[in-house]
Amino acid sequence: MKDISILFTDDDREIRELVERYLNREGYQVDTAADGESALKLFGDGDYNLVILDIMLPDIDGIEVLKKIREAANIPIIMLTARDSEVDRVLGLRIGADDYIVKPFSMNELIARIKAQLRRFYVFGGEDRQESSQGERVLKFASLSIDLDGYNVYKSGKRVKLTSTEFKILKLLISHPGQVFTKKQIFTQVWGDDYLEADNNVMVHIRRLRKKIEDNPDDPAFIETVWGIGYRFSAGDSNEKDV
């Protein structure tokens, strides 16, 4: 892949310079930040394919930065930190990190993880593109348009920014319009983990998704609740076309 742009955030200047030098040698374009506030500013002004984020930052911690980035984009995020407890790893991954590397680390390992995440992210999109032989596949539901190839969602012609998890949930539901999915089914298919009865991740993400795509999230027209069972997508007068 060409012209891959990476945002790297770490409060250690030597680590920033080392990582930037090695990633430049691999052909990546790299911007670095020493704190969370700078990272968010760079992210807001730039267009990145991947983010490497340290948890221990001097102002806004990496978890908060991760949350804000995940609200705006679904690009791969690798957490890089000296913390090695299971709690921190699980927290980062549940909030939206795609991978987790503990310091000290080797540059070979970091580069391998970067390539794996980029390959996974873009190959997944490539597999979707093969579903349509004549171009991008777009699903239309009233005011809602979903570009399955470009991972874009539009409401009344305006782009809606979804996280990777939100898009995966939406794609699962719209791929089976009218079919009811339990929270367990959604969780296992989207997160790929064993479902815990006390887990409310599905409810939280459904709520956020509704706020972004529904005219009235309290009375949803697209993502309906089937009480006592789960959720389903109401297709209405939908159509699928190649553009």
C-alpha cells in the first residue's frame, strides 16, 4: 500500500524519534505528538490510516484520546504502553483499540503489528468489494445510504461518521433486514468474543448508532427493538444498486 499516513503519540522524545525514523524507512508518512492534546489536534487536521497511541500521556491520557478518535473514525489503533496488566489491555480493547503492545518492544514487532492491522483493515474492505462486480455496492433506505465498499454512511446526503464497531453492527443488521438478532448474536459476530450476560456493549453501541442515523432516536425507524429478544433492521422501501 502506498501513501500510508501514521500518527504516533508518546511523551518520550527518543522513542518518538526512533519510531519515526524506522517507520519512514518502511515508507510510511509519520506525524508525532508528545501529548494527548497535540495528538487530537493533529488527528483533527490530518487524514491518517493508522494511529499508535501511548496510554501514559502528560495531559489527556491515552484512553480519553482513544475514545475521541473512535467517535470520529474507524481506522486501526494500536495502544503502546508500559502498563502490562490484563485490566488495562481489556479496557483499551473494549473501548476500541485494535491491538496492544507493551513496552519495551522491538521495532520489528511494532512494524509487523502495523502491517498486520493495515492488511486486516484494507483486506476486509477488499473482500467486500468483491461482492459487486460492477463497482461499489450502495444500499438505500429512505434517507439513509450505506456504501458497503467505502465504509461510508450518508443521511439525507450528509456523511455520518461511524466507528468501526458501529458500522459492523449496522452492516450485520442491514445484511439481514427484518431478521431479529439477540444481543448475544450481535456481540459474538461483531466483537468475536464470548458474550457475558452483564455486558452492555451492544446496548451502548445501538444507542449511539441510533443517535447518528435516526431522525428520532427515541422512536427509531431503522433499528427497531424487539422487546425481550433483541434488534432488527426495518428495511422499508429499500433498494440496492451499483454505482
